[in-house]
Amino acid sequence: MREHDWIEELPVAVTVSDAAGRIVAMNARSRATFAPEGGAALLGSDLFACHPEPARSRLEAMYADPAPNHYTVRRAGVRKMIHQLPWYREGRFAGYVELSIPLPEELPHFDRD
């Protein structure tokens, strides 16, 4: 197994952008999720152009002051948790990794304090 082969079949959409806002990586679930918008053809494209307002302004703010962003969404009838996390290379902001995780309608919660 190559170092990152596991991510290709991970049942979570993983989309990676660089510091300029270009999409630089997508796993199989990400390509399938975004197939209506172009799927793998989105690689190299402008992330900001893929987002209408007000999402585009939120994304621009995230790039100006990198910080995690988390929310839930329903897409194609599937409820998902979205985690947008800044990533770094040698201590410098390098872009974002977006994890889109399908959620069941009822999700158990456990307090482990």
C-alpha cells in the first residue's frame, strides 16, 4: 500500500485546496459528491468561483484569517457534517482540507467527562 492509498476509498469526501484557493486534491467520494459540478475536472479550479454568496465571502474571510469552520448541511437528501480545517506546510498556511462526513438522522451523544 502506498502512503495515502487509504484515503481514496474512505467513506468521507475529502477535498483539499491550496493557499491560493485552487482545488489540489479530491478523493473518490469527493469526486462523486461534486460530479454534477464537474467531479475530477474541478482539480486545479478556483475554489472561490465554486461558491455563491454568502458562502464565497465566508470562504474569503477564512483565507484572510485561517481558522476551522464547522457546520451541518443536507445535500441530495443526505445530512452531513462539514469540517473545513486549515492545513500548514512548514508553519505557513497552505490551504484548507474539507471533510464532508455523512451523518445518520439520529446521532448518539456521549459525555465522557
